[in-house]
Amino acid sequence: MNIETFGPRFLMTSLGILVDSQWKRLEREVRAVNPYRILARRHARARDTIAVDFTSTPFTTFTASLYQRHFFVAFIACVALLSEILVVALSGIPFNSSQTYAAFQASAYTSVAILALMVFAVFALVYWRRQPLLPRMPNTLAAILSYVCASHMLEDPRVLQDVGSGDGRGGQTFSYGRLRGVDAVMRWAVDRDANNGVV
């Protein structure tokens, strides 16, 4: 083991792993919030929001969100995938005599390109996060249930059947916002549009 290159490589790889874990977290957050952003625009179809089925890895999320035309989710999933490459590329940056200069350059340029894309993605995320207002992040079952607990759509089994099929039969649309539930209390909720007078 060469003591001169182990330390810098270990440091760069550790930084890459730290960046990778944070991008994975951001990708999960974007995946969870995106349906609420669409619902906040009102009159959203179930297949684009309530019945959307994203998987738990960035690769499958990338392909599924491209297919469903959720391009920002696909972009963030792509950046999360590139963070995996960044871990490997950063480990090749400290140059040593057993490494070719071309390999060093490839690692350095790849790392810089991925980091530049990540900086752009961070600015895009800052803009993207402004809407909608979510009192609770919808990343747990309890938080998700709190948004539908007093929803009118739970009283009609046909609505739940339509949501479960994901095709939105019957023209049902849904919204997110400050809505009046079955208990007549205004709260942040998801409900079908017919019950809230949403125009």
C-alpha cells in the first residue's frame, strides 16, 4: 500500500460516497413530492398522481418517470445515477505514478462535469421546492394518510376502484390544497374535485 496516494484516494472516495448518499435522499424526496405538485395545480388525473407507481431505485425511477413524462423527476434520478459514477471517478483524481495520465484526465473531467450538473440540479431544486406547501413531507404512511383521512373520495368505493385501476374512468380528477373534509374542517388534503367545488 502506497501511503502517499491512499490518504487522498480514501478522502476523495469518502466525499463521493457522501455526495452519492445525499443525492439518493434528494431523489426520494422529489419522487415523493412530485404527485402533490401536480395535484396542487388542480384537476389532476389519478394515473398521474394518486395511482402513480415509482420504484425505489433511481434507475427504475428514471425509466418510469420518462415514460410517464415526469421529466424533472427523471432529471433528478439521472443525477442520482451519475452520483454513483462520481464515486468511482473521484477515486481516480489523485494522480500517482502507477496511473496513466489519460486515466487521470478522464477521472478529473468526468468528475468536474458531474459536479457541474449537480450544481445546476441544486439550483433547479431550490426553484422546484417552492410549491406546493406541504406541512408534512409525504415520506411515511402516516403522513400520506393524514392528507386523505377526511377525504370525500373515501366514502365512495367507485372512486377508490378507479384510483386503484389508475385509468381514471368516469373523468374523476383530484386536487391538493386547503380543502374541507367530511368533518367540515379545512385542512391540507387530497380529495376529488367534485366535492370541493374546485373550478
